[in-house]
Amino acid sequence: MKRNASVYTWAISIAAWMFICTSLSLGTTAHAQTPDATRSPAPSATATQTPTTSPSPAQSPDVSPGSNVEVTDVYRLGHSSESDKDRNRAGIGDIIVIKVRDLITLVNQAKCLDKSGKKVPDCRDQQIALFLDGRKINGIVPESGAPRPEDETLQFHLQRNLDNDEAWADLLGAPLLGSGFFRRPTEVSVGLESGYPEPTIVKAQNFSLTRIREIRFWVCTIGVLLLLYLILRLAKRSDILRDSGPAPTGNDARGKEKRKPFSLARCQMAFWFFWVIASFLYIWQITGAYDIITASVLGLIGIGAGTALGAAVIDVGKREDTTSQLASLEAEKTTLTSDIASLDSQIKASPPPANLSELQQTKGTKETRLNLVNAQITDLKAAASAQESQGFVKDILTDATGVTFHRFQMAVWTIVLGFIFIYSVWSRLSMPEFSATLLALLGISAGTYIGFKIPEQQQTQSQ
């Protein structure tokens, strides 16, 4: 009984640990999504306010009718030669040089200067912004903050930050398979940060954003495929993704070596491990970022690890209890067999003993008990015998009673969240932040899977 209580304590502790980890990850996500309560609300107009007649400050001076601001060329820094194949392509981390006709007019406009160089009153200075396919890339300003109007050139360092993360996701996310996978044809222009892009002759056919460096892509792809191969090979040749316990012996009907059944919890853990590694490398190839593991991802890994650990603890407890019960029943069988033989010799004695009827009744009782003990021993040996794999799908969806809904539910929600995870990485270049409801649902499914293992153990003990 102490061993049984220990097993139950382990199972309850693991379930509580999974709940705490999930709650912490959900709390972190919810905290990150909570609006800042310290922000001052926007002032609302009241009936007592008196409208003013003073003009609003101008954002910038008007461009003179004779100005001819236009982007005429773009190339990657250090690759200005027309024959350089890398001249008209650049990616995150590169510096691009943009030639702008009549750049002095745009610079003066940004500095609130008129044609004579005098400061324009009621004007706010602005930065010159980079526009890619008509989208302003926030957080990027001309390199060193000093354009060179005399050379009519601007330099921009292509970087990803919190201000422009959405724009880069739109530009580089969801790549099409084919010629546009590695590079995205992109129109390039500049303009004031509060205005619109200036005219440009650098259209999509003249410049392309490098989405993924080809050498880096093939190295990472080979690494991911090698990882997948190792997981599949280990799953086939070893017990890394299979249930614990004794291995079956002999060959099956097809002449292949018998193997232990696959474990649903271990397969789920391997599923998230592989996709997190592959997604991390994919996002890093495009953005160069390392801090891309989200609280939701930690929650998924924690749920998978906790489920596998809880299932392993309960399975070990089952085997220990079965072994203990078998030893106890075998000892009782030996005693009953000896007692029945002794009673039988007394009953067959000559002359018959005076308490013959009592001895016969006692013998019948012990024989009945012996038959029950033999049946229990047979059942326990069958339960403790090595289980044989019936195929991957059947292994993860069935237990001793057949296909079970709690296993089916856990497998389906793992696949659903896996599709959402992959889509977010592919299209938005970020690992997803699952809602509290989705993570809680997966946690409940995992907890149900573990919980149903305890009644199975109790049923075995009661036999």
C-alpha cells in the first residue's frame, strides 16, 4: 500500500507541476498582452472648450514646383559595379545605397528649410524614411543620420526591430516556392517619415530583397533533414519513442522482429521538439534573430515533457505493483497447494478420521481459493507480459481496452496546434503566442491522458 500511495503522490505531483508551468506561461502571455494602465487617456473635448483660430503647424514646407526628387538607383554597399551579380540584391543586415535626384530638396524639406536655406516657421523636422513596396520601414534612418546631398546618395542599414517587425513579416513572410523563395522583387523609394514615397525608377524588376541566403539555407536544411532522419531511425531501431517495459521476443507474422508499442506522450514530445528546432533555424535564417522562443513555446514543451514524465511514473508503478502482487499470489498458491495435499492425505487415511466432513469442507474451500489465485496469476502475467506494437496509429490511440477518446483528443489537438504553429512561423516569421484557452485545452487533454492511467492501475490492483 505504501508503494501505491507513493505512485499516486508522484502522479498528483506531476499533474500539479504541469498545471503550474502552464499557468506561469499563460500568465506571462497575458501580462505581455495587457494594455499599459499607466498610459494617460486621450483628452476628450468638452462643451466649455473654445475653438482657437490659430493655424495648425505645418508638417514640412511644400516642395517647390520645380523640384525633381526621384530615386534613380539602388545597390548593395560594396557592390557598386554593374557587373556584380550581388549589386541589386540585399537582405536584413546589409547596407543599401540609394541615389536620389534633387536630394537637396528632400533634405531641406526634412530640415524645414526653404529654397534660400532659411528655417520655415511652425514646421517640425523629420527623418527621411525608407519605403519598400510602398511600405515605410520604421526605425530605419539614413546611416550616420547625415545624407550627402552633394553626392545625391543615402545609405540605409536594413535591420529588424520592434518598430518594423510587422513590415518585414509582410515583405519576407509566406515565401512562394519557386524563383521567389530566396529573393523577393521589391520596389525601393524614400520619403519623409510622415509623408508618401517619392517617385522611383527602381521597380520590382530592378531590385530584390534577399529573403534567405542560399548557402545558409542549404546548410540548415541538411541539418534539419538529418535531425528528422535520426529521429525516425531511432524511433524505428530503438525504444526512444516507445513505451517502457519488457520488449517482446520473436518475430511477427511478417517475419519482422517484434517491437514495443509507440508511446503517445513521447511522440508528442518529439513532435514539438522537432518543429521548435526547425522553426528556430528558419526564422534565424531570414531575420538573424535569436531571442524568438515565446512563452507559449515553453508552455508546449513543458506540457509535452510533463505528460511523458507522468506517464512513465505511472507505468513504472504498474509494473512494480504487478510484480509485488505476483510474488504474493505465487507464495499463496504454494501454501494452498501444500495445504490441499496435506488435507487430501488426511481424508484418505484409514481408518477415516473423526472430522472427515470438516476436512473435506476445508479442502473444498482451499481448492476454490486456489482456482481464484490461479486465475489472478494468469491475468497478472498477461498484463505484465511484453506488449507488441500493432502499428503507429493504433499504438498511440489504443490501450488495453481499445481505442480511447482521451488519447484521440490529445492526438487531434496536438496536430491542430502544430498546424497553427507552422503557419505562424511560415507567414509571420515568429513563433506563435497561443491564447490561454488553447494552451489550457492542450494541458487538460494531457492531464486527462495521465489521469486515465491511474484508474487502469487501480483496476489491476483490485483483481
